[in-house]
Amino acid sequence: MNNPTHTTEPQAADFAANAASDLFSYIDQKDYDTVLHKEENMPYVLRLGGIFLCLEGEGDVIINEQKYHLRPRTMCLAFPGTIVQSLRTDEAFKGYTLAINIDFIREINIPTATSLYMLVLDYPCVTLTQEQIDCVLELCEMLRSKNSRKQHPFRTQINAQMLLALCYELAAIYTQYHPVKRQPCSRQDTLFRRFLSLLATDITASREVQYFADKLCITPKYLTIITRQVSGRSATEWISQTVIVKAKSLLSGTQFTVQQISNQLNFPNPSFFGQYFLRHTGMTPKEFRRSKSQ
């Protein structure tokens, strides 16, 4: 799902900073691949939340290990911590995304706020009527327009109230929701998606196949068989790629020292981290950082 929210990855970091300070931030469709790391095909943990609308074309998205088919007038909502594993679309696809503080929906003053919050968690994708999607788009565009008035003395307060109005509209939609059905998948696909989810959340805990196999209650050998069948890559390759993508993002998107990054990624020392990074990229961490700063 395009995403609404962003992590510490270099290109996505600016989106995250803007959204965090302004309550919401528009994400242009041309940036979807960058934000979701489509080239690496890696799982992505949303730090904020967001709203995504499919306006034209079709596609598929995996949200929290469940696959959903996107058609025109499909809306997806996501809370912080949501894991998006992939977004694949056809050439006619056109989407609209706002990274927003979707936690606002828990603050709206209606008796069913908690149940609505849980409903969104269970059914993140819904089908809207044309009237509903027009209304949501109108509010989103008003948010963008009002937010552009940087010198307005009450810009933040107006933004908060307009965002609250949007959340009321979203709550109204979910009181008469038409959920998008989850796509069926095999046991192998299910285990592979769970493995990717673990990579997104537990990669700093361990780089051992045994660790992730234990979490999935299967053997390391079976985990490797599954990942090869589903993706053409071994579990070890997925683990290594996840570590390197995270390391690259920290090296190019933060001011942390190599030692600090080594500690964050749970390496025994910076030297071991440097050797690991060199083996997988052909560059040392410092060489990679210099290449990105030129």
C-alpha cells in the first residue's frame, strides 16, 4: 500500500518529518516505489498512518500478511506499525495517498470509536461509493490547500480540526463498510508472509535462520524450502538483504556513527559489521556513506 507512512529510509525520511510536524503529508504517486522500496521488495513498517485511495486501474497489496485486490474506489487505512510487504499495480493504476496521524480516529467523540478502530485494524481495505470517494478526496485536497499557508497564525489548529473532520467521515464510511475480501493463499505463502513480517520487526534481534524458524514453529530447512519456492531466494538471502537495506538507510539517512549503527543492528562490534557490509555490497560502510553524500 502506498504508503502513507515512512521510516528512517533516506528518501522516505523527509516525508516522515513533514508528516510528523504537519499532521499529514501528501505522497506523490511517482514516489511510491521509493517509499516502499519496490526494487528491494522488502517489507515496510509504517511509522505513522495514512489513507490510500485507488482511483484508476487495479493492483494488489499485502497488509499485515493479508493480500487485498485494489480496484477503483478502493480505500485503505493504516495505523502506525502496519506492515506493508508489497504493492503491485497495472499500467493504468492511479492512486492518492496522505500520510496522516490516523490515530485521530481513536479520539473522535462517538460511542463506537473503539470498535471502529478495531474494525479498521481487521479490515484495512474497503470499497467506497463514488459519493464517498469524492467527499474524501475533497477533504484531502482541502487539507493540502490549507496546509500550504505556512504563515497563517492558526495553521496548526486549523489542520487539526480539518483532520478531525476527515476522521469523522472515515468513521461514517466504516459504519456502513463494504470490506475488500482477503485473497486466499496457500500455507507456504502464509508462512512466507509471516517470515517477511518478522524480518520487518525482528531483524535487529537475530540474523540466524534458526531464530525466525523457531518464531514460525517450523524447522530452518523447511523455512528455506518455503522461501525458495515462493520467492526464488533462500531465507539467509532474505535476512542478509534486510540487514543491508536497513544498514544503507541508516548510513545515508541519519547522522549515526558506524559504531552506533553497528550497535542498532546488533553486531558484536563495528569491525564485524564493516566486514559483513563489505561482503554484501563491495564497499565499507564509510565508503557507502561518502558515495551518498557526493
